[in-house]
Amino acid sequence: MVHTRSGAGTEPLTLPDQLNVVASRGIQCPVCYERRSLCCMALARCGHGICIACAPNFFYHNFKANQAPSCPECRAEAAGDSGAPLYTYLYEPGFREAAVLMLRRLSDQ
Ligand SMILES: [Zn+2]
Ligand SMILES: [Zn+2]
């Protein structure tokens, strides 16, 4: 089980057992190829993500190129109309959904 810090307003990141097994192996960052814990990832809504060590640099390149942050794996960009940012971090809305999407994909491989 991947537990997050408990406290007011934060839900533990509870996942189905099968996905916990996948999460426990760590997630490989597509930028630095390090295996990271799920909690150390910025997750994109497409179900991909990059680690929080790489995220600032990566987003800065997008910023300098005057582009919205995109996914390095599938080139998904922030959903236009909703204005929701592509990436979510732990404790943010949408993180669990992105985590489930990512872990399902990894468990199918
Ligand atoms: Zn990385
Ligand atoms: Zn993607």
C-alpha cells in the first residue's frame, strides 16, 4: 500500500492490490531512467509521468519554447478547454486517476 502523509484534507493514496504490486516496483522516469516511488512522480493525465527531480528542468524547456508542458512519451498536452494542467503532483486532484492509469498500463506490459 502506498500511503501518503495523513492529515486534514489529504486522502491516503489507496490503490487496488494488483496495482500496489506494480507501484512497489517503482516507476521508471522516461527522462533520467531512474526508478522512483510513485509519490516522487509528477503524473500527466495521459498516464505517463516524470520524476520530480526532472520535472522542473523539463517544464522549463517547455516554458522557454513558449509551449505548454507536454508528455515526453506520448506528446499529450494540457487539455485545452478545461484549462487543467497536464501534470498533477501527490495530494493534487487527479493524481490518483493518473496513477491508476499509469499502473494499469505498466501491469499490462
Ligand atoms: Zn527523472
Ligand atoms: Zn503521455
